[in-house]
Amino acid sequence: MKVLVSDRLHDVCHTMLRDAGLEVVDAPGADPSRLAELCRDVDGWIIRSGTKVTADLMRQAGRLRAIGRAGVGVDNVDLEAATRRGVLVLNAPAGNTISTAEHTLALLMAMVRNVAPAASSVAAGRWDRKLFTGAELYGKTVGIVGVGKIGRAVAERLAGFGVKLIGFDPVLSNEQADRLGLKLVPLDDIFELSDYITVHTPLTSETRGLLGSETLARCKKGVGIVNCARGGIVDEAALLEALNAGHVGSAALDVYSSEPPGDELRDLLAHPRVVATPHIAASTGEAQEKVARQVTEQLINALADRPVTTAVNAMAIRMASRPDVRPFVELAEKLGRAAAQMRPEGFRRLRVRCHGETPRAHADVLRIAALRGFLSEWLSEPVNFVNAPVLAEEMGLDADIETFHSNAAFSSLVEVRLDAATESGGEARRVVSLQGAIFAGNEPRITAIDDTDLELRMSGSILVYRNVDRPGMLAAVGSVLAHADINIASMALGREAAGETALTAIGVDSAIPDAVRETVSSIDGIERVQSIVF
């Protein structure tokens, strides 16, 4: 069997492949046309971030069984095409945790102690000690946004500096936070209380621009910002403006909204109070060896039909061959994503309730699909059908199943419900509930939110709000959307009785900015404004 290696990897990769009796086709840096020739007769393919494995390339690779990504993110692989063709996609999610955490601390210390400008000054022959007076970390408050694997590793290392650690993570339990010496607080408190903020979240519709003009303005004057997570979480234009205004004291960046950065970021990167590195948080010899070793071992096991532990799409491949189950897997995952985006607070359990023959028969699969959708909105590491239950357990999130023979309104229905923690023996308090069913053409739709019936397509951006049931409410919201040049594509309404609280969901053709949500929230009679992006 042949394995194509199309990016530069640690030598351990080639050694392990050859020791396993596999022929190695080494082609780092090959262009797409060359890759199309080389992949025709390979059984496995190992890449880093440089190679983009597209649907077209996979069509050329008729024998391809597995793709290994030496690293965490698999956004350079067409997962849908791979799943459709039964190609297993593997990654190496744990290899760069330590390196990224250490680089976060390196940037934080360089920022706090003015290391970069001081070093440049000495290299230029100057001795300007007074210009580079820094600060101590000791006694300062450091806010961590996203306390997943990397966020926890950062917290563990920061504890030795004598800082006060606060964090925001909707999944982490108080018990786990206590073990880290970290206090969980609302996101607003991170902005208002932190001397330094470091982000470790995925880039999603909710986290894009998380540190923007509005949130930076709420931060302490002189705050320091560190981003070793994903470009786009920090609004770079807003950051530059806040630096120039003196409200943000300093920033340290390893990731950018476009890489390599273009001319639009030149002023930010050249700013005297910015430390910038070229996306090297995971670029250590140790990390590169770890990810190469891990992904190669997984690929060898996959080609030998042995169990693998880092498959991104293993469950999806099995379900793709079951046309009766596949729509419900998509439904459960989308319900999980929607539940996460509704900004729940105080939950400790995710419950999947399966009504009808097919959902009941595959309840555990649907539980994992819902977990995958839910956790992917919160965690910085990729979530797949293999690791979703493990990640949920690590975060202290219980996930269970209830099954029912039928539902009064639908023959088959799936509900994803978030429950709050309760005293022993007490009844769980519901935080969020979404129900969905499969309609004609295998289309998943939401059929109820918090027990309010409505019918809602699961696509695009959706504005959801509760309002007093009286004339003029919809017109007021429509006026706000029109003023923001946001076009309404669809609408669903639900209520229990005339004159009581109603629920409205409006599908729109573009993203819904925070400012629009806030304006809608300010309308008299409207409450709990939320947005969902599918």
C-alpha cells in the first residue's frame, strides 16, 4: 500500500510508515495538478496545513481510504466529500496543547515586560532602560475566555505567577474550575475585571469579533490582549483604534483574520505596543514530532483495519450508508448547535429525547451527534463523533437519553434539552429546549422552542425573541432590520394563547450584528433576543 505525504513533516512520520511496510510517496509542496497525478493510486494521505484536499482531488484518488492531518484543524479537507466517499479523516488533537500554552505565556510575558521593543533597541545600539519599564504579573487579574484543553494548560502555568485567575466557559463545572484555582465568571466580568485577557475559543459566528469595539470599550483602561487561538476572534481594526486611543495598553498576537496578514494589518503589526508572531504557537520540535507520530500511528491503524481514536468522521461514514438514519443525525447535531447558540447559563446536563422508531433505535448515535453540535460551538479543539463523549466528560457535562414510542404531533421527533443542576432527588430545571423533526425531502426543521410550537427551517441566520402578544410588535422589529439593510427571508410565530407571551423566529439573508440584537432588545415588550446561525 502507498501513502502520499504532501507537506513537510517530522522524519518520524516517514520512518514509521516504512517500518509498517508502507510505500511512501514524498511530495512536499506539490501543486494541485501534480497532486492529482500522485494521488491516483495511494491508499493513505498525510498532510499538514499547506495541502488542501478537495473533492476534485478525492475523485482522482480512487483507492484512498484515509487522510491524516498532522495537527488539530481539518478545515483544509473537504469533510463532506470524504465522508460521502467513505474516506476516514484523522487528526492529532493533543500534540500542540503544551506548545500553544507555553507560547501564550511567552507572548504575555513579552507584552508585559516590553521584551520585543527593548531587544530591538539594544540591537540598534541603544541603552534606553527607562523607556521599557514593564509591570509584574503578580497580583494581577488574568481572564481566560475558553477553558478547554489549551485554556486549562494556560491556567495551570499561570497559577505559579501568583495571579488571580478568572475564566468564562459555559461547559466547565465549578468543581473543575476550583481544581485549576480559577473562578468562573460571566463573560461581561472578564471584560470589566481583567488586567490581561487571553482567548482560547474556536472561531464561530458567536466568537467572531468577540473582542470588538464595544467589548474593548468595556475593558479596564490599559488592558492587555493575547490571542493564540484563531484569527478573527479579535477585531483587528477595533484593536488598533483602542491602542491608539490608549484604552488598550498592549496586545500580543499569533493569529490573524487573514494569513499571511495583508497591508490592512500593517499599522497594527507595527504598533509599538503590539507583539506579533507568525502563527508559531504550535511550531516547536516537540509538538511537530508529537503530531507527526500521532497521526502516522492512526493512519497505519486505519489502513490495517485496526481501531483508531482520532477519526473526525468515523460515525458520519457509518451513518452516511444509512439513508433512514442520516437525516436524524443531521437534525440532532443542528439542534445541539442551536441550543449552544441560545447562550444558556447554569446548565449541567444535556438530554436527548427520542420519539419514534428510528430515533429510539439509534438514540446513542443521536446523543453523540447532539453533543458534537453543542460542544463545537464552545470548544477550541475540533469535536467529532469519536471524542465528543470524552470532551463532555472532561468538562463535567452529563449527557443522557430518554426514549418514547411516539409523539402526539410527529411519528418521529428529537428534542435536545439543557437542564440546570439540582439538589439530590429534585426535578431538573429546564434551561433550553429545542424539538425537531424530518420533513419532506429529508429536511430537518425545528418544531418547538421551549415548548412553544412553530415550524422553522434550519439554515442561514435566525433572530429569535419573545414578545408580548399585541399588535405592532412584528412591524417594530421589521423596521429595525430594514434600517440595518437586513432582508427577511422567512418567519415563524408561536404562542400558547392570545395576549400571552409569543415567540417569533425570523430568518434573514445576512449575519445579525450585536448592535441589531441590542436595538431589538430595547423595543418595549420584547425580551430574550437571541440569534442562531446554521
